[in-house]
Amino acid sequence: MDLSITKPAKAGAALMLLELNELNFEYVEHYGRNGELPTLSRMFERYGYRVTRSEEAYEHIEPWIQWVSAHTGKTFGEHGIFRLGDAREKQLDQIWEVLEKRGLKVAAFSPMNAQNTLEDPAFFVPDPWTPAKVSGSPLLRSFFSAVGQAVNDNAQTRFTLPTLAWLLAGFAVYSRKTRLHHYLKDAARAPRAHWAKAVFLDRLLADCFLKLWRSTRPDFASFFVNGAAHIQHHYLFNSAAYRGSHRNPPWYVAPGEDPVLEIYRLYDRVVADCLALDPQPRIMIATGLHQDPVEQPVYYWRLKDHGRFLLALGLRFEAVEPRMSRDFLVTFGNAADAVEAAGMLVSGHDRDGTPLFEVDNRGTSLFVMLTYPDAIESGFIARFDRHVVDDFAAHVVFVAIKNSLHNGTGYFLDSGAPAQADASEIRLTDLWQRVQSAF
């Protein structure tokens, strides 16, 4: 699409907030100089972008914290949401509720760590890790229940037949048939190029979002995607924009592959599709954060069957909810069972004393992270206070090698505001007010 003929967004035009989680704008510019990403490059040239700042403490620089700040205008100290999925425990005025109360038709697609308390949204699809109500057709509800299961079992590619059936039904209805060859290419490559699954999913989410937007025409709609964040964390060393000394092993990523460029190309196409809508909406793009390369690569592992493993340790619990990557939430009937489980899990270590888990005790629930950073091979012995797991490798599945970590600097672009000489930094919490001011 030629952005040179794109007209500035008119007052009162529909607004789309594209939340391209943790996208590195400097990498976008690198690829742009090499002739890639024409739409984003022209957007940068026409509108410029601003740097956003979030929290100072590193433990607060997490997307499930920062996007809550962006959606509420509140800092972490004000909203207090620390874990993915915790939004359901607090009543916050999110941007969608604020605009709906002003009489606007609003929509949200996969907003990170957000709750759906809307009266009558055009549509609302929660992220795959946060239990929240889906507002939409019965097919949309069943489809995204299946998407959540598929995302949370991504490391094992373990789909039940009902999950697969609903995924296929959703694909048949929501995918853009003119892009079928791209889907087929992603699917064919996925067994050896695991990042292709993230590209496939974000392509499908974008097609679904745009189809819902065309059918409902909301005044404001947000669209969140996580594929670039996921791929950068695991494959940043293979990016042509990376200038460090680390390289991923060839068994992990074949030489010459650039997974980061693949997902960036998809996002460039998605932005072009949004700009091609008639009438053309005003586009805001925000990243929340960006990523820096790690100094030392770290292995990521995920439990295959969380409940089975906890039972093997003799723990009493009521439910287990997988979260993103290594994390899971365990709920208990009483605080005493939670304390016992927390003690057991934090006691786990390898033969050298390196811990296996970190635990956040919330009273009657535990937020658990499998943080062991090294290789886990067959015969790996895990020792706990009263248990020994002779082959811990049988209980885990390899997820990835961590290539990058979070940086609290993010980026913001607005097609309703032409590039200006003043490119001063703004707070990420200002995004909340900027969206409101667009109306």
C-alpha cells in the first residue's frame, strides 16, 4: 500500500490501537533500510514515533503489568497487578469501559491481562492466559477456548479432538482465503521451524480481528499480538539486526533463518490491511516494552502435566491453571495446604543445589515458575524435602533458549498526529488519556 496517498485520519474516525507487544522499533528501522517492511517504514517516515517509559524496577517490567498500566492510566504502584491473570481480582476502569460509558461502541481482541466487564461490546476476546468472558458468537467463544488450550499446550503440540475441531471450524470461518498459501507454508514449516506456529497464530488472529471489525464497525478497537515478543525471546540471536556475539545452535535454528524478520513481515502486512479499510481508521501503534539481548542464554522448560507432577510430590490442591511459558497457578482448599506445597516446591534442586522453582504464595493459591536455567537430560535427578524424582526430564518439555530480556522502553506511533520536531518521551500510562482524547 502506498502511504503517500493516505489521508490523515479525520476527527471522529474510528480508532484502532494495535498493540504489537515488545516490538523493537530499532530492528524495524534496520530491516527498513534493507528494503523490508515497506508499510511500517513509511509510517515511521510520515508520522514518526515517540519513546514510552514504564516502570523502573526490573521485576515490574513485564508485559502483563505494563499493558494494565496502558489500559488504565495507572502505574504498578497504583493498580497493584503483578501476575498474568490477576486482572480478574480487581475492578479497574479500563479504557474500554471508560469509552463505552461515553456512548462509544468498543471492542478488544486479546488484550493482555484484561477483564471483560463491558455492557455491550462489539466484540471482546480475552488473551489466552486470562480467564475472562468472550463477547461474541457461539463459534467465536468455542474457537477461542480452543485457541487458549492450543497456546498453553504449545510446547507439546498436544491437542484434544474437540480442540482441533474448533480450531479448524474457526480457521474455516475467520481466515482470509486469499492468504491460504501463507497458512499452508507456515503449517508445513512448523515441525522443524517452531516459530512458524507463532506466525500462523498471529496471522489467524489478525484475520479474525479484521473480519470482526468489518462486521461490527466499532468506534474503538484494540488488537494485541504476542508473536514477535515470543519469537524475539527465543530467536533474537538469529536476527539480521542483532549485533552481539551469541549464536543459537544449528539444531535449534538452521543457519540463515531469521524468525524475527518473518514475524515483522507479517505485522507490516497487518498494518497495511488496517490502512486499506474503508473508511480508513486512525491507527495507533504501541509496543509497551522492547527487548535487549541477554548476556548469557537460558534454557526454558515447562511441565508436561502440572497436576500429575504435583500429585507425584504428594501435594493436596484443587486446581492448576497453566500460564505463559514456564508459569502456572495452583489453588488450594486452605492456606495450610498452600504453605506445604510452597515449601515442597521451593525445596526442589539439582545435584549442585540449583533451584528448580520459584513460588509466590498468595494465601490459598501459588503462582509457580519453573526457573531452572540449564539443560535437563534423561536421568536428571530432582531432589525435594521428602521426595526424589529420579527422571525429572520425563516431567518437562523443552520450550526454548532465552535470547532476550525486557526493557522498559517502548514505542508509540499515531497516524492522527503528523511527525513533529518534538519527539520527547512520554509515560506509558499516558496512552490511556491519548486514546480518550482521540474522541
